[in-house]
Amino acid sequence: MDITAARSPGEPDSTHEHRRQKAFAAPVIIVLGAAISTGTGIPESEQICRQAATMNMLTAIHALGYGGFWATGADAYDENLKTALDFESTDHIPGFLFVGSPKSYERPPLRPPRANHVREWLGRSSV
């Protein structure tokens, strides 16, 4: 089932094909999921916003030499996608991590010496 086409059936097939190619440009797509638990005392908003875990995953992806980015979009809010992935109706998709090998790698520029932009704290008496 083409979920995007079902969501917007009036759009031409070329538009759906363009989205499909864009989605599969990365060889690995990780669907981020948040299962909501009731009665835990943890607010739903905190259960959905798992940014720290996602950013740790993204940091690890980059540390291993891969490229990646976090994206959302209409698919993250589509009930048909949640059904296709066997998510519960109360689960959320905070987004997707797209992972692959970067086309090129440029080293970050060298940082200027620390002394150029940091003044040492010498205590209140030095102020």
C-alpha cells in the first residue's frame, strides 16, 4: 500500500514517485517510535519527546563515520503508517533517522586557540 498516494490521491504519479525516491535515498531509515504508557506519572509530552535518545543515536551514527539526519514530515503523523508498522494507536512517530555513507567528508575547520575566545575565571577579586 502506498501510504503517500492514499493520503493525497489527487496528486500525479510523478509527485509520488519523486517522494518515494527521496525517501529511499538513504540505505537505512530508522523509524523513531514512542510508546505511551498511562498511569506512570510521566506526562505524555515527556514520553513522546525522546530527543536525548535520538540525538545519542545520531551522534553514534556520525562517530562511526556515517552520515545521518533526523526528519519528520506528513508520514510521521499518518495513522496508516503506524498501522503498517504494527504500532498501537496510542504510539507516536517522533520522526525518522536517515542513515548512510556521506558523499564526501570534510574535516571541520581547526578551532582557534582557546586563549583567543576564553578568558580564565580568576575569582571575584579579579573583576
